[in-house]
Amino acid sequence: MTGSMVSIGECMVEMAPTQDGLYSRGFAGDTFNTAWYLARLMPEGTTVDYYTAVGTDGLSDRMIAFMGDGGVGTSHIRRLSDRTVGLYMIELANGERSFIYWRGTSAAKRLASDRAALAEALVGRSLVLFSGITMAIIDAEDRDAFLSALQTARGNGATIVFDPNMRARLWPDAQTMRDTITAAASVADIVLPSFDEDQREFGDTDPQATIARYRALGVGCVVVKNGAGVVYAQDGDEMATFEPVAVKNVVDTTAAGDSFNAGFIAARLGGAGLRISIEKGSRLAAQVVQKRGALVDIAD
Ligand code: ADP
């Protein structure tokens, strides 16, 4: 099937250490990573766009070019002359990775401030994807209008997909985060949480409790990722579980959840059953965690 998808959020410049104090530059971000994998997985003829705001400088140009090279459409991306893209550096100490961010004034914070541009980016979409990071980084006064725009797209036939991706440090306090995540999930048809986060932030006792909490908001389909543990899913009355393939050599779990989302969405939209779809997501994520970086070459 063909269709028109848009993923919305922030893509950042990634500086990853190579050797002797040198870094290599990449581009990544949760919702962008999912778009990048979707562009690989969806049948020819499907549009996969990214919607964000970037600067007008050369680095922003290179980010846009990188997206295009990955098959991700960039025609709706806003360009703001007074801002630029956010950046993070990966620090390696004793084999442990940590991340340092510069995103406080990034252009992406303003992605929902031009209501007309946002509405236009949503026209004619069969699927719209966003995350808890999207909600966290956009200016607080834009959040309600952003969710209304998604509601409108949903009313026009778009399937809305939400990954809660809760990052406490992006939020002023835990209650604001929980309230906003709950409001965002309430406009979604498909919610793709990760159990460790929902356990930590909402006190869910098990993945079934996570499913029940989102379903109580009216969400039809909930898929609960769980690292190396069993994935639980429910869509309407259909329930499924899948035990991920055991990966012996986990190299880098960056984008495990993002790639899972793409594998799941592509399979489900292609008409696969719930269990097969979570298996596809898991198999893609299992490939991704065996390589360094968020965006890795994948086998079919
Ligand atoms: P996130 O990256 O959002 O925290 P998870 O850690 O839950 O998400 O991982 C997402 C998916 O990636 C899991 O549901 C699983 O399919 C796969 N995955 C992650 N870690 C492993 C692992 N160690 N072994 C096998 N599969 C894994």
C-alpha cells in the first residue's frame, strides 16, 4: 500500500568520539530515526516526511541533505534565520556512554509556533508520528495547539502514533511530564511505550498495567517494548506477545525503540497480524542494537 506519513520532532547533530579526541558528525533524534527506518521499510510510492524547524545556516543545510539522502522528505521543514539545530556529544568513559546536550534554544522548539505551517504539513497524511520528546521540547504555550492540530489530522483520517519516550531532564517536573504524556496519548490511535519508563514514571506494575492505562484513555493499539524482555501488545480485542530474539552481543542500544516502532508500523500497515508486527519490530531492533549508532544498515 502507499500512503503519506509525517514524523514530527527534533533531529540533532550528533558528535560521536572516534579516536584521539576526534569526533565524527552524524544526525539523529528519536522521531527522525523512526522516519529514517520507515523510509527504508515502506513500499515504493509511500511518502515519509519529517517535520521540524532548523536554521538557515550550513549545518542545517547539511542536516536537511542527510535526511533527503535517507529518503526522508523535507519539503515542509521550517527554516528560522535566528536559530540553529541542537547538538549532543557522546562521552565515552570506561566503556560507558553518556550524552551532553546543547538544545535549549534549538530551532525545533518552535516547530509548532507557526500554526498554519503545521496544519499544512499535516494535510493528506495517512499516518502522523510524534513522541514525548516532541512534546517536551516544543514551547509549552504551543502544546495544546499542537495536539489540536493532530486531532484535526485524525478527524481527516490520519492514524496518530505516539511513543511516550519520557526523558525527565527535558521536563520542569514529573507531574507536568505525566500530564502532558497522558494528554498526548489521548489523541493517539497507537501508543508504543517502553515498560521501564512507564514503570518508573507511572508506577505500572507490569506491561499489562501499561496497556490498561493507555487503553483507558481510548487508545486502540498499545505495544509495550521491554528491552530484552517479552513485548506485550493489544489492538482492539486482539492481544499478542513476542519474546525478542536473544542478542548475545549488544553493542549500542541507541534507537532500539525507534527502529522497533518503524518495523512494527511498516508491518501493521502492510496488513500483518499483531504478533507478526511486533516480531518484525523486534527483529529490526535486534539488528540495530548489534551495531554502533542510531542509524544502521539493515538486512531485509
Ligand atoms: P527503548 O530503546 O525505547 O528504551 P527498549 O529498550 O524497550 O526501547 O527496546 C526496544 C526493543 O528493542 C525491544 O522491545 C526489543 O525488541 C529490542 N531490544 C532492546 N534491547 C534488546 C536486547 N538486549 N536483546 C534483544 N532485543 C532487544
